[in-house]
Amino acid sequence: MGHAKPNFWNTYVFSIDHKMIAKQYLITGLLMAAMGGFFAYVFRMQLAFPGEAVPFFGVVEPGSYNSLITLHGSIMIFWVGMPLLLGGFGNYLIPLMIGADDMAFPKLNAMSYWTYLASIVVLIISFIVPDGPASGGWTFYPPLSANPDYTGVGAGINLWIIAVALEFFSVLMGGVNYLTTVCNMRVKGLSFMRLPMMIWMQLIAAILFMFSVGPLLAGSIMMLLDRTAGTSFFLPAGGGDPLLFQHLFWFFGHPEVYVLLLPALGVVMEVLPVHARKPLFGYKLLLWAFVAAGALSFVVWAHHQFISGMDPRMVMPFAALTLIISVPFAVCMFALIATLFKGNISLTTPMLFTLGMVAEFLIGGITGVIVGASAGDIYYHDTYYIIAHFHYTMVPITIFAMLSGVYHWYPKMWGRMYNETLGKLHFWLSAISFNFIFIPLFQVGQMGHHRRIPDPTEYEFLVSTMPYHKIATYALIVLLLAQFLFIFNFFWSMFKGKKVESNNPWQATTLEWQCPSPPVAHGNFVEIPTVHRGPYEYSTPERTEDFYPQWEKS
Amino acid sequence: MSAPINPEDIYEKAEVPSGRLAMWWFLSSEVCVFGGLLAVFVMLRLKNPIWEESAAKTLTVIGTINTLLLLTSSLFIVLAHHYAEKAMKDIKFKEHASYYLGLAIFLGFCFLGFKSFEYYNELSHGVTPLTNLFWSFYFFITGLHGFHVLIGIFINLWVWKDVKQGVNLQRVEIAGLYWHFVDVVWIFVFPLFYVA
């Protein structure tokens, strides 16, 4: 479209410019986050005030409770996490950080976004069909999910499966594009070992996704056939095996966690050195740790199934592998802390969110060790302890790291600076309220509250969890309200924020800070850079300035 | 937009051209689709020895013919690629490339024809995907493979149109990669469903 005269439609809507596609991903993903957040608000209100009408929604029936948790989970992972961290940051940063003028296949890139949008349309249609939306939980276990009679939901679940499959195709197209772009369009001098970690993380995430999603894609078609054509792949009544689906699901589901985690850590590893003015500690060590974690992520899936009737002889190896996979992440944590050590740390908004991500994710990781061992898992399985544990991993990943990245690259994206005071307020409100949601839920889990029970007061032993549920719900409302600060800051600064004078307001070293802010539409760089050194040359003794950009000739 | 850029001047040397590389990455994820599916089938087959009775009813003769058809079509794709490379230097070879590509497409259609006859034969004997789990897998896996063959034929037809005019000749190789992949999948499907 470089030849067509720019107008509203080909600039903002049907653009094939990677930066515009990234912004489309970003804004669509944030809208979906608002939707997922609203669902969370509704079912948390139900848990804190069972049976009462929820403002802006009404009374939550048990059926709609199931739908709300299903949609909250699947939206936050498939329609928020992946589009923001891969679609948004991947599209925006890959060409800029490697000095390319666009992706290798710009049209495929646009198609990937439009497929994502189509999947959202299908998802929204599934809300309004008869019998209501999907309600099988995001994990979607058969036999309940495989026969419409069991859940009473017909088209809603079918459409939900189709929507998820479309979203997978969208990410697949993106993944092929990212891998090809990084392999073939690195600017002169940018060898693989000089790539910023963000790019490595996008690559490994794309590979993990492409290698793990295939069996589940096949499995979801089989599920659809079970539901519509009457086959029994997963229905024991017809000789099928419901456990098979769990294997297919978690063979994808566990690498999927790392598909989200790695780009999030990519953001962290870009932000930390810039705002601490220190080189990233142990570039190669980190890289190989993540490669190892990625490889291991394919052989730990059955730790999600310890109590679903698997062979006890298999429990031990899977528990051991699960504990081993925490080693690379421990390496990562130490390297990140070592990066901060004796740094010149400035607590800007992106840095605060990054530090928040590291601290909260640490809690998520440590609480995971307890359930990674099968003995602990048998007690905690499917309780609120698990809910709290994986929110301590997923919220830092998809929300904290994502926000850190949005603030960090804001001046590059829009050519204007966000409001720092509002940003800091946004961070502190979010971080504090986040902990007030999930620390009480650890306790609720220990008291034995199963995650699918919509009304704790129905069970005598759960009545005492009510104060904790109330704290969590109030904190969630604070968390959601705090996001209005971000929304205001995001849109207000886009038009009224202070103009960024320099191309490189953070005095960073990677290539995206060499091109104008915002970068040139269709082409990015005014002066095509060449690369002369690694990505994290901060505080080098031989220079007066404390940073040595990749593009500067020595 | 700035002056046109010559990629070789600004980028590190690309080991593999982008189109071919993207196809390899795509195929690597396709391998996982069929790999996972066939692994599941093998495990269930070992668990259910009784499936042997159903497996004996698949039409081995037609399966063998189809194997030969696909293998031969792969040979033609190789020849088409060979002449397409030559045609990049001397355009008169585009006729050869187009001839062999056409043959490969024709054999693809023949494969689908035999496959349809097979389905028709099974359905008319009352064997459907709902008969038992073996037949569910049989229809699903061969159906998914047949769908890939169909897509391969469309890709080849689309490339064929260009080859006839002597443009985009490098696409023969990329389409060929996909076609070989579809062929390789059949090499696994055939023994698992027709021979074993």
C-alpha cells in the first residue's frame, strides 16, 4: 500500500504497516481486557454477595456463573494475553529492533489481525445465541463439554471452539511471519547474539506456540465432531477417552503459559537495563535458560492432571520435571536481580511496573512449587489456591509487563510522553489492590473452596471464607477503577502529552530508539542503521555518556 | 516512502529465501498437527487390539494405488521445480515446468477421485464415522489429509497460472514443499490404516 495515496481507510483500518497493525492489536486487546475484567467483576460480586443482583448485570444464575468464568479465562489468555504480548509488541518491536522497514510478509500480518478480529466477532455472536455462551471452563474438559446434553449449551460452545481455533490461526500466521522476519531481515552487523532479548523471546514463544498448538487444533475439531456429528472421540459411552482431550489440551496449555511469559520477560529485560543503566546480567545464560525452559515446557503437561486418573508411575517423573523447570526461572530471577545490583535505578512508571512484575511473579513461581509436587497438588487441586497461584503468574505477565511495555515504548509509539504522576498512581493502586485480591484467595483455597462453586454460603464449612471473598472483591473494584487512570493517560497523552524532542528519550541502546518518534510510516528509519555492538551497553567505562547505542560507529 | 531499498545492501545475508523459510516454519507446525494425531491413533490402536477387525476392511488395493499416485505426483513436482529453476535462466523451459506441474495436479485430482470412491464404498456398506472409534479416526485423519491434498491442488493451480506466463517461478519450489509434505503424511497414513 506504499503506492496508494494515504487516506483514512488505508492508514488506520486496512493498513499493512506493522506499526499500525501493532496499534490495532494493542487497542483491540485492551478492549478485550476491559471485557474480561468486567466478567471478573460480575462473578467476584456474586462470590462476595451471593444471590444479590450485581450492578450493571443483574442476578447471576449458576449457569451464567459458569459462562462468566469460562469467558473470563479464555478471553484473558487468548484474546488479551497473546494479542497484546505477541501481536502488539511483536509487531511493533520486531522490525524496529532489527532495523527492518516492515515484516517479511506485511499482507500476511494484516490477515493475522483480521483473523483475530473475526475470532472476536464469532466469540461475541456466541454470547447471544440460544442456550447462552460457552460454559465448560477454559480447559473445556470432556465428557461434560463433548455432549450438548450435559451442559445444556449448544451453539454457544461450538462457536466458542471456532473462535478459539480462528485465534490460533491468527497467531500461527503471526508466528511464521515473526520467525521469517527475524531470520532474514536483520540489519547489517546484527548477528543473532546481538539481538535484544525481546526479539529472542518473541522467537522462542512463536516456536513454542507453533509446535504445541497442532494437536489441540486437531483435538478441537474432534471435539466439534463429537458435539455436532455424533462421533465419540472423547465420550466414554462410545468407546472414546476423555483423558485424551486433557492430554491434548495440556500439551498445548503448558507451553502456552510460556508463550505468554517469554514476551513478558522480554519487556522486563528491555526495561530493566534502560532504567537501571546497567547491562543485562548474563545475556547468554538467560538465553539458554529460556531455551531450556521452552524445551522442558513440552514435558511437564501432565502435572495439570495429577488427580484425573493417570498412571501413578507417571506422576513421579512429571512432578520431578515440573520442579526442574523452575530452575531456569530461578536463573532468570537471579540474573534480573543482578542486573539491578549497584545500578542507577530511576523509578519511572515502566520501571515500577517491571519491578512489580518481577516481585509478583516470584510469588506466583514459589507458590507453584508447592502444587508442582503431586502431594501438595492433590489437596490444592481446583481450589482457590490454584486460582490465586496462576493469577500471581498470569496477571504480572499479561497486565504488569504489558503495561510496563506500553509506558516504556509510549514516546516511540505516539511521539508524545505519558503523564508520569498519573502513571505512578496507576502503578501503586494496581499493585496494592492486586495483592489484596489474591492473598486472601490463597487462604480461601486452603480452607477448601472449590473453584467452580458459585455460592460459598451453600456449604457450612465455606461460610467462614466470606470475609476473604469480600476483601478480594473490594480490591478488584479498586483495581478496575484504577485502570481508568491508565485509559485517561493513554488517550489524553496521545493528543495532549508533552512532545518528545529526542528520538531517544530514555537514552536507550537498541535500534528502535534510532528512528524518529513516531517512526516513519512504511519504512521506519530515516537513516538505515548498521549495528556495531550488543544491545545492552550501559555505563561502559570508556565513554562519558553512560550508554553506547548499537548503531553508533566506534 | 524513501527510495526503493535493495535488501542485500542493508540486511545480513539471508541463508534461506523468505518464502521458502516461511513454508518450512509453517510445515513444522503442520507436522505437529498430524504427528500428534497419528501418535494418538497409534496409542489407541495398541490399546484396542479389536480394531484389527475394522482395519482389515479398509480397501488396501485402492490405498496402494493412491500411494503410487501421490508418490508419482511428487516426482512430477520435483521435475517441475527442476525445469522452473532452468526457466529462470532460459525462459523456454517454462513449458516443461508447466507440463509437469499440470501432471502433478492431475494426479492430485485422481487421488481425490479414488478416495471419494473409497468413502462411497464404505458408506454404502453402512460403515460410517459413527460405526466405532476406529472408523471415526479413519474418516477424520484421511479426511483431514484429503483436505490438505485439496488445498495443495489449489496452491498448485495458482502457481501453475503464473508458471504458464513465466513469472514467479520460485513459487514452484514452495508449492512443491507443501505437496511433498502432504505426500509424506500419506506415507504414514497408508501403513497405519491400510496395512497394519
